Amino acid sequence: MVKLETEIMITLWDQILQRFQMTSASLQSSGQDLNTACTLYESLQGYILALCSTFSDTEQKGKTLNWIEHKRNRAYDHFSDSSCIDPIVKSQTPSQQFKAQTFFVIIDNLLSALSKHHKAYQKMNGLFGFLHRLQLTLVEVLKKSSNLIKFYPADLEESLGEELLHFIELLKTVLLISNDSKSKQELVERLITENSLECCFPNVKTALRIYLSLMVTNCTGECLFSKL
């Protein structure tokens, strides 16, 4: 690989891995929930996509490393490893070739890998996410409750929807003021336990316990890099 390209790669991966490491640390925190995990993945995808327009800046930053003389003398085809260059590629500058054959390929692969992780979280968040937003309409609460019951038929009863509607009204009369760092779902689950409301809202209690037991897991920055 031409040395300038090495410098550009160092610059690119340095900024990418810093964001991945910080996001990974947040995802692995003990109090993390699925809603926030989905939001973090969406924001990370947006960040990586935005890098598509930053090639010129990345190239300039790579040049400032000043490790070696910046030259690109050989045109080559990354895909076939052949000296037979496509006419369109041959008409491009070395910078344009690197941008198309390496820079954009890295971005595409990262977006593809992030999308797979995001979809896994989205599936579960689609089932439980409404527990984070109990200000939904009656119809929405009943519909989402029904979907959750279908997914956990052995754990939840058909009365979950009615319990949630009752529980939402209860929350309107209870002042939940806390400086605790716990999530909203944890505070709601604690409200049921501390006030001995399990008999009144057994399915709500079960649904919250299932949700809170779904740990948000993620590889460390180093492992995530190797997987991508």
C-alpha cells in the first residue's frame, strides 16, 4: 500500500474507533436499556454515513502526519489485484481511486455491520419499547400489549392490556420524584414491588421483569473492530 494511503487509513480509523469505543462503553454500562441502545446505534450509523463527505478533510489530516513523502505512483485494482485497469478507473486520479475503492468500501462495510446490530436491538425494542412511553393512546397500548403476549404466550396473560391501562391511570396519581439514576422501567417496577401491587398488576410486573432482564451487551472496541 502506498504510504500516503496508510496515513489516511490511520487518520480515518482513529476517529472511527474513538467513536466506537465511547459508544461501546456506554452500551456496556450496567444501567443501559434497549431504547437508549437503539438510539445510540442510530446515531452511530448517522455519524459513519456523514463521513462519506469528509474524504478531503481526512486526506489532508493524513498528509499532516508527515511520516513519509506523499506519492502515489502506481495505479492498481483493489478488487482483482490485476494490472489491467478499467478505463474509467484509469482516468481517475490516485486520490479518486482510493476514495472509491477503499474509503467508501470501509464506510459501506461499517454501515452494514452496524445495521445488523441495530436490527437485533430494534426487534426487541419493538416489543418492549412502549413500556418506556406509557403516554400512548388506549388503542396503541392494547395493540402493543397483544404483540408482546404473542411473543411470550407462556409468561403473559391476555389481561396484560387491561392491566396496563389501569396501571397508567395509577401512575397519574403517583408522584415519582427520584434522584436515582435507574431507568424509568426500573422505577416503575420498584413502585409495584415496594407498594405490594404484584397481585393487582401481575402481568405488568412480569413484563417489566422480562424487559429489565434483557441485558444490552456489546463487544469491546477491540473485538468489535475485529468482527467488522
